[in-house]
Amino acid sequence: MFNFEGDLRLTTQGVHFGNPQQIRLLKEIHRTGSITHAAKQVPMSYKAAWDAVNTMNNLSPEPLVVRMTGGKGGGGTQLTARGLQLVQHFDLIQEAHSAFLKSMSEYSKDLQADIGLLQQLHFQTSARNQLVGKVVKVHTFGVHDEIEFNIGADESPQLLKAFITDESTKLLDVKAGGEFILLIKAPNVELVLEGSVPDALSGVVVDNKVEADGCEITLTVGNQTLVSTMMAESVKDLTEGDRVGVVIDPKNIILVKI
């Protein structure tokens, strides 16, 4: 489950103002009566505070802040009635905005799959194969770890192993149940006779493009698609619907955290 977050900003004449920092500055001016003290509380520099006040005053039809008689520390400042009204209205809008984000977060469980898909669609790489795998087990051997993934459905698992360093396991926070994108180059996907290699994945051929320099075989493994490029004579006759074993060296898999 994840939460929606977002800052509330106001615009006028195409210019942003009234962000949370500026509103806090107005509140501190109202509380302290001093732009110097208000700037320290935000915190921001005295110059930045006055720049912000001048921008808001210029954009507003009525002044929001007025400077009183000068004095040590930058003189006194106070909010006008319009400035105080803006702060109060912003707080009301902020409450409504927070309530909206909270209501959106309640749908996060249903949206999780779509968010993951959008992340995958945005991701671009030269590797032809980008599979989604769920971590089943993490086997630690010292310098290197063996990560076991399920790239099939829960009810009909297809298990695939990847080798990464123990440091990478910690860096990516690899744990059982976590999901990752597995990057595999097409030449690293080897096809064999089904049942001839223990622990091989079970694939079904979808298409076979035979070229002078080899074959590009598209197949499904579970509900995911894999592409293999091979030069072996044994794969030239593969046709749609043929079942094959799929072997991938665990060292040839790159993990990307979703």
C-alpha cells in the first residue's frame, strides 16, 4: 500500500504563489509582527522573506503585508485584513486537499498493479526481456546471494534464479514478496527440449523468425513473454504451439527495483 502526497499551491496571472512556505511566512509575520523573526522561524533569509512578500503583494489586488515604522531588526510588519483572510482560506483549502489525498490513498491497494505497470512502461532498456518477478526466497552464501523468483502465477509458479552480490541484495532491499523487473538479453535465453534440463522454465512458442544469422523465437512463460535469439539448427523448425524448456544463466539477470 502507498500514500498519495502533494503540495498545495495557488497561482495568479500564471505565477505560483501561496505555497506552504509562503503561507507559513505570513502566519509567522502575523504571530511575531516582525519579518526578521518570521524569516528565522520558516526558516529563510531576510532578503528571501521580503522578496516573497513583495511578490505576493504585487500579485494580489490588495496588499497582504504592510510595513510599519522602521526599527531595529527590519521594522515592524503586519498582515492586512486581506492577508489574514488569505491565510485562513488557505488553511481551509489545505484541509480539503489533505482529505482528498487521504481518500485517494484508500484506493491505493487497487491501484498498486496499475502504478507498477506505468513504471514498467516508462522504463526503457536495450534488453529485449523485461519480466516481473516476485521474490520467493533469498539464499545467502557470503559474497554472492541466490535470489529465487516466481515469474508465473501463484497457482502455477515458474521459478527463476538470479545471482547478485550480497551488497546488492541489501542495497535493493531484496526480501521475500518483493517485486522486481528482471532484465535479460535475448541471446542469454537458451531453448532446450522440454524436460531435458532440471529446473528449466516451461515455455510455449508463439513465433519463430528464421533469418540468415539465426532465429528470433518469441514464447510465453506463464503469462509473460520472452524473446530468444539462437543460431542452433535445432530451433529452426520450432513453430507456434511447440513446448520447450527455457534455461537462463542466473548470472545473466539484472534486477531493477519497482
